Amino acid sequence: MTMEQVESYLDGLYPPDPELDAIKRSIAERGLRDISVGDSYGRLLTMLARMIGASRALEIGAFGGYSGLCLLRGLSGEKKLISLELREEYAAFAHQNLKQAGMGDHIEYRVGAAIDSLAVLEQEGQAFDLFFIDADKENYPQYLEYAIRLSNPGAIIIADNLMLRGRTLNLEKQGPAVLAMRRFNELVAQDQRLDSTMLSSYDGLAIMRVK
């Protein structure tokens, strides 16, 4: 029995989700490889947002809007998501999908290098209850530092793709993304400002709570 078989079995127990399925179809229709967060982790994003009563969230990496919808479903109160996306076409694509899901009024896209956008958010005095990091891997350590600084007390930070499809564990791989992810994983485990755990399925997921 493989991890993929376990994941497929567990995901298959849930009924279809028309809105999330529509986003997946839109990605396929554009001929794009679907790099959205796994279904199980999407449900986890929604559940964590509800559990902590999050009202403001920040995601780094919009792509087709799948994770954005999962986050917004769990938000309450102000129900505000700011999404950082490098490419204008992906931001527009994600926004269209979220409009069709009835969430278009609750999201703000900031286009450009996420590091620059994070610096602006800090200058603006913005703060968030929940973060989801799923973008260029070379900057994960910097993204984590910004997330901690932009956190409300007790905020949750979630990050995807810890294993880089096995490259993180392959010592022959020494590229910038792999080195950055190894450093990021060490920070998740060792940073005294965080409570954390890391999950192994779906390419790895880190869940942190800012103390």
C-alpha cells in the first residue's frame, strides 16, 4: 500500500465539491499542471481558519484560487484575504474563479514579487490571523520571517511542499530551492517563537502557531 493509495482512498470518502471541482476544471482547461494544495490539506486550511476564529488571512501564491477559496470558507468576521501573486495573469485567473464561487468581494490581490509586497504590508501595519505559503521555494525562509512579524497573537502559519517531490531528502540535490527548503524545515522545527509540526503526505505540510 502506497501513500498515494491512502490519500486517494481518504479523499474518495468525501462527496464532490462543485466549487472546488470547478476551479480544478478551469486549471485543466487552460492546459496548466495543477499545483494546487491537495484536497485533504485544502479541507485542513478551512478547518484551521474556523478553529481559531480567523478573520484576516494572507496567502503567498494564488495560482488558480483553490487555496484562496479554502481559506475564505473558514474566515469569519471581517473575512478578508490578501493574496500575493507574482504573475498578473494568475491573479486575474484566481480572482475570476473566486468571483464565480461568490467570494470575489473578500479578496485583494497584490501582484509582483512577494518579498516586496510583504515589505509594503509591514509598512502599512497590516496583521493577520492565518498564513498560507505556497510559492517560490527559494524565499520560504524569508516568507516565514515576514509571517511571524505580520502575525496577530496566536496566528497560524501553514506552508506546503516541504519535500519538493523527494528532492529535499536527496543529498545529491544542492540547488537553491532545495537548500532553502532544508533551511526552512530546520527553522520550522527549531525557531523558539513557534509551536510546530510537519506532516508527510501530499509532499509535506508545515503547521505553526506563533507564540
